[in-house]
Amino acid sequence: MPQAAQPRIANRRTGISEVPAERRGVSSTAMESNGSATFRVALYRAMGFYIARVQELPGCICRGATEVEAVEMARASIRAYLQVTRAIEGDRATVHVQIKV
């Protein structure tokens, strides 16, 4: 049986690295002292590029040529997702539609 991939953490200074065991399972939406939130991003290698899926935000998926680029795209997508969510919070939709796929 193949070994499960180890969780990894990304940051701008060091790029992609393994998640320390003590940080695994920490609440992903816990607010840090500076008011920022932490989200878990799953990285996949597919179709010649990397796909980053933000696990706590449904539909927040992006891609990049490298792992670091995919994570940076995810960072921008998270900011946009949260900004739009705040903008429409409590607002009524103008039209509701059903789309058949």
C-alpha cells in the first residue's frame, strides 16, 4: 500500500515544507493575534500543473506551475473569497437560477 503524503505548510519565506507534527490538526480557522486566519490547502499534481484546494472554502480551487505558485494563487483566492463573502453577507440575491450540467 502506498504511503500517505505528509501534510505540508507554505510560506513566502521558505516556500513549501513539511507540517510539524504539533501543528497538524490545529483548527484551520483559528484567528492569530494579528487578525489573520489560517486555512488548510491540499495540493495535487495533475495535468502538468499543481492544483491547490482550500479545504475550508467550498469551490476555492486554483492552479500553478509549481507548488509555491499554486499556494500563492490560493492565498489570493482566499482573500477574494472572503471579500466577496463579506460583501454579500445578509444581502438578498436578485435572481435565483438553476443550471443543468
